[in-house]
Amino acid sequence: MTPNARPQLTWFDEDRRLPAPGWPAERAAPGDLELVRRFCNTVNRENGEDRFLSGRGFDEWLVGEDLPTTRPSDDDLAKAVAFREALHEITRGTHRPQFHADAWRALVDAVDNVTFRLAVGRDGLDIVAEAPSRTSKFLGGLALICRRAHADESLRRLKSCSNCEWTIYDTSKNNSGRWCSMYVCGGRHNARAYRRRRRDSS
């Protein structure tokens, strides 16, 4: 999809409750960071619809991402949601320059049962996650992606839309993007501003 193109109904699930996690395509993150973005986009913060309301829903999302299922326990699922909410606070914080330590602590707490060890990889030394459950190991892998993205400063371009809080990757030169899509939330903002100007001038 080209920037500012009219969105298609395939953005959403069949009941129009949740957009596809990878929408919009022009706001995709580079490399592994896109999985983090799609993980964040498993909840619609405007209507409360959530893919992670059950272990089955979590596994269905993994299947949709071509990843193996983990059959999460209730505790696993709670950690996944806590990890996602911490990421959401971090992406909200990228609109502002200050460091949000509480959100980072919450993310660390969500993977407190994960250990990390050095391993020999294809290109040298790798850090790999180990955990008592497959769900926690998956979250540990996401944490490693976040750590790398923080180190190379790509994580600061992962942010929440100022209107609907959908997670996007900001590719603007000065990292000033605010909307998931200029057609959707950018249009909403412009319409509200127009109505406000009309009201103030009357």
C-alpha cells in the first residue's frame, strides 16, 4: 500500500473489531523489530478487543505470524500481557524525550523467569533466552530484540499513534510522525481541528 492510499476493509478481522497486527504496511518496522510491533498490535485500544484474552487466542496469533504455538498457562498469558503493556508505555514514551524507567522495569519484571546465556551462532557469539515455558522463552526473545533495537536507536522510532495508540514505526526524517495513517487518524485530527476552527469563528 502506498502512503496516504485509501485503506481496504482487509485491514480488520471479519467482525471489524481488530486491525491486522501488521497494518499499515508503510509503518512496518525493520527486521525483527516488526515482530515486536505486531505483538504490540494485538489489542485495539479504542474498543478493548484483545487477541490475548485466552491462551488459545495467543496461540492463534502465533500461528498467524508463522510461529510455533506455546500453549500458555494462565501465568504465562499474564506475563505476555504485562510485557505487551510495558512495551506500550515505552512506545507512548517515544513521543517524549525523557527515559521512562518504570515501563522498562515492568518489561524486565515480565521476563523475570527467563535466563540469558551466550551461545555460538552463525556469525559469532549470540545471546539466547532460556525459560521454564515456551511462552516465557518467546518473551525472552522479544526482550532481546528490544535490547538490540534500543542499542541501535531504532526502538525510539517505534511509537504509538497519538490518536488510537496503534503501534507504528516512524520513518520520517526527524522522527516526528504522530499518526498510524494520515488517512485514518491524521484525517480524524484534521476534521476535529476544522470543526474547532469553524466553531471558534462563529
